[in-house]
Amino acid sequence: MSAELTFVAPRRAKPSRHLADLSMAERRAAVVELGEKPFRAEQLSRHYFERLTTDPAHMTDLPAASRDRLVEGLMPGLLTSVREITCDDGTTRKTLWKLFDGALVESVLMRYPDRVTLCVSSQAGCGMNCPFCATGQAGLTRNMSTAEIVEQVVAGARALARDEIPGGTGRVSNIVFMGMGEPLANYKAVIGAVRRIVDPAPEGLGISARGVTVSTVGLVPAIEKLSNEGLPVTLAVSLHAPDDELRDTLVPVNTRWKVAEVLDAAWSYVARTKRRVSIEYALIKDINDQEWRADLLGRLLKGNLVHVNLIPLNPTPGSKWTASRPEDERAFVRRLEHHGVPVTVRDTRGREIDGACGQLAAATPDS
Ligand code: SAH
């Protein structure tokens, strides 16, 4: 009797090694490992971060015989575009990406007259479970690697450099970590990505740190850590309620770190970085949009270097919640202004393309 053996290929646990995961010293070591001179690491890095190319045919400064090996060894494709949707005459473009293991993430490019903002994901899914957020409903699939995060930015930069977005060739000026995931729950990979984004070529993309915003539900120890990184990025805190009773339900991690602790961490961040903190507040009809809550919020925030970003709720499919009435939104703004707290209502680009966090991935079968 012979036992039949079936060989099952081991599932790769991690995305392939990519130069965006590595420091310049590590890139040099990796290049040497591939049988090349260390200085090839700088050349390769310039192709990726400056010329935004991974095509061996374009790398005429590298020996023809080495190009494929170097590209294969250090620039494997990490993201495959599955769907692309545009609106606003092509100046808003949302891409659904598939990662090596089939996990899906989204990024959104938004071109304005004076800037280009790229909204990136930091995790496939999210473990924070906020009930109004599409990503939160499906739970966390996995953390993204530094290079997977960076590739979203490189893809956006490439689309702009190649004149694929109406308005002529351009550059990415702002990066917001407001796509799928809780960036501070994937701390190490996110900090690595921020460094690659802000480090000048050949190390990275050379985008100003002032244009980078990291948005969090309020993981207090990670906010404290971030304030000591020496990276002048903007911190955005997704508050959504000024009182613990309601915030416990809208942002469940509030049961661990309360409103007062989160705001204390934010003020320490301001003291340390001199950067204005942004408070995100999704206005949900009859849930968190009462004038008394605006008043309470104003009292908590006034006198600090802060700005409130009100986001009309983008209802997720099947949700009982919806955006606030215009008059309630106006009253909310007025109460905050009364306390001298700067406030703007975020424009709602991308609504018609399932712009809310996680909606595109959620609407795609097999996700
Ligand atoms: N996890 C991070 C970043 C991702 S979400 C965070 O929570 O900050 C980016 C922002 O979009 C957050 O402020 C989030 O609360 C908000 N958001 C999520 N779903 C939304 C929806 N359906 N309508 C409006 N804002 C939403």
C-alpha cells in the first residue's frame, strides 16, 4: 500500500523583499548579496524614488546583464491594480490594490488647484471596529509592510509624472494616512514608510514632512512615541465625540484610552512638535451633532493649537446612520467658532466612487 503524498507549497508569510523596506546600508548589502557593486544600490534607488520606474529597460546606467536580477531581487511588484474609479473629471482617482496574498487595500488620489493629496492604507482591513466605518466592519486581515505602503505613493507619483491625471504633469504634495487601517497599530512599518516618503532621493521620495498627516483613533502610547520620532508630521485624532459615553460606542478603543487621555497625548504632541493637531469629527445625524456636544468639544479644545475637521458622514451600505442636517452642521460650526476653535467642513470628494474608507474593497466580491 503506498501512501500518496501531495505537496502543498508553503504560503508565503511576507511580501517579497523590496528596497523600500531597507535603509541605504541594507540596500547596499542586498545588492552585494546579488553579486553587484554596492553603489548600484544608489542607482537602483534613484530609479525607484526619483524616476519612478521599475522597468529594467529604462535603467541604462546599469549593466544590461544585471538589471533583471537587481529588479527581481529588490523591486518586485507588490501591488496589482484590480479596479480604478475616477470622478471629479478625473481629478479624483481611487484604486483598489491586491497584495501578494490576495488581501485588498485602497488608495485615493485627489488633485486640487494648489496641491495633490494621496490617501493611503496602512493595513488590509482594520481591527478598531468603529461602527460607522466600512473598513471596521470586516476586521483586520493583516498589517501592510513599509514597501507596500510606499508603493501606493510611488504609484500616485508615477501617474502624476506621466500626465495620467488631468491638469498636466505634477507631484504628490500631501500624504494622509486615512485609507484602510489604523496606522499607529502598525507602528514600525508606518514610521518606516513616513521616513521613505520624507527622506530625499536616493533614500526616499523627498516629500515635505509638513505635508504628511497620520490619523489615529487615539492609541495613546503610540502617539507619545510618535512625538519623539523627530518627524514633523501632522497628527490627526479621530475624536467623533467629546464625551466618553458616546465615544465608547463610536470608537470602541475609547474604553481603553478615554477622551481626556487622548487629548492630553495630543497636547503633548503639540508641545513637542509645534505642529497643529487636527481633530476629525464625522457628523452623524442625531448621534453626535447636538449643539451641547459642540459646546463641550469647544470647551475641551479651546486655547490649544488645534483645528477641527468636520466630516459629513458618508453612510456605509446598510447603515442606519446618515449625515447631519445642514442646519445642525451650521450650528455645530457656529458653537465651535464661538469658542474660538478653528473649524472647517471637509469637502466630500469621491462620494460617488464609494469614497468612504473601505467601501470599495467591501463592494468587491472575493474581498
Ligand atoms: N484609523 C485611522 C485612519 C483611517 S480613517 C483613524 O481612525 O483615524 C480616516 C478618517 O475617516 C477617520 O477620521 C475616520 O473616523 C473617518 N471615517 C471612517 N468612516 C467614515 C465614514 N463612513 N464617514 C465619514 N468619515 C469616516
